[in-house]
Amino acid sequence: MVDLAKELECSDCGGIFKGDPESCPHCGELFTQPTYPGSIAFDPIIYSKPFFSRDYLSFLYLRFDGRLSRYQFIEAKFLLILLTLVIPLFLAKGNDGAVLFYFVVSTFPSIALSAKRLHDMDMSGWYLLLSLVPFANVWVGFRILFRRGTIGPNSFGSPSIA
């Protein structure tokens, strides 16, 4: 009889085992998704943390390195848009300078998210400059939202789990 259970490889210790456990039986590393031998191991520092952890939020909004899947991009962009709409309501008590400052400051995280999304498609973040050109900005927007990322590693790193 043929054993159809896939062999799994721990991304932390490299131990090989069968089944679908929540943690590695060798080292105890917790999995959010198992990795298979020869697959892309995920970065447990960034991708195994909860969405609202300080490390993950700084990765999303303050850094330009790494990759974001479509789902991660939409999730992070939704939170950013929500904050961009809600926070000015508290600042708008007659202080137009504070509202303008907030909108200027909130563009940096938006650019960081979009650059990481382009990295997922093996494109440089500099393609975002096309967003300043009429009609080309529509092309960039659709590409960021709808194009699938590169399968496997590319020049910007390994893909994320989500």
C-alpha cells in the first residue's frame, strides 16, 4: 500500500516529518502554514505575528523591502484608508494645518504598501512614478490590485504566506 501523506519540513530546524501538526515535533516551532521540502520557507519573524503587532505594522507601513500578496495589500490598505478617513474628523476642529499635515504624512505608508505589492510582481517600486502620469496611473492601479504575484522567490525575496 502506498503512503499518501506528504512529508513536511520545519522552516526553523529543517526536521522532516509526516502529518499536519500545529508545531514541529522536533523543535516545537509553531506553524501558521506547513512548508514542504523544496518549498519557500516563510519568515517567522514577520509572517507569524498577529496583524496588529508592532513588528508587522512597521513592516507594512514603514519599510519598502519585502513583498505583499494581493490579500495582504488590500487588508493593509483598508486599514490605512479607514484611519485616513477617521483621524481627520478629530483633527478638523478648526485646525486645517493639522489635517493637511496628516494627509501628507499618511502618503508614506501608502507608497510603502504599493511598492511592496509591485515587488511581489518582480517590479521595482519606482514604477509608482507612473501614477503621476494621467491614464498610466489607471494601469498601475489595476496592476497592483489584480495581477498575481510571482510564484516562488524573485529578486525581492520569498513570497508571503497569505
